[in-house]
Amino acid sequence: MESGLQKAVKMAVKRAGIDKKATCHTLRHSFATTMLENGVNIRVLQELLGHANVKTIEMYTHVMDKDISRLTSPLEDLDI
């Protein structure tokens, strides 16, 4: 049985004209990947998503943007 959220996502995908399969899980996966790309600690993300094992979160790292030229050093944020 579909939840209200699942129905809303299904309707939004249809209205947007998205041909690919997109579900609540797709949104969760996108959220997790984006958070990791933005430097959120994997243990923090594990807690946010409610996973008991960090190995479950590690699966999101395989689709991360791994362009190291976009990484910034924490030293760049210092006002020295």
C-alpha cells in the first residue's frame, strides 16, 4: 500500500514529465549523496538516516562527485 508521501512523489514525477523511475528512496539517496559531497561526516549522516551500520551509508559514496579539484582545504577558511 502506498503512503501519502509515496503518492505525492509519484504524482510530482508524473507532472514534471520525468521518464525515469523516481521514488521516495531516490530522494533519500540523492539527499545522502549530496550531503556527503558537501562534506557532512559519514557518521552524522548515518544518524540522520537512522542506519544502524555505517556500511549501509558507504554505498552512497560510489556515486559521489569525486572531482578533487573542487575540494577546499579547511585552511582556506582561516582569516590569517
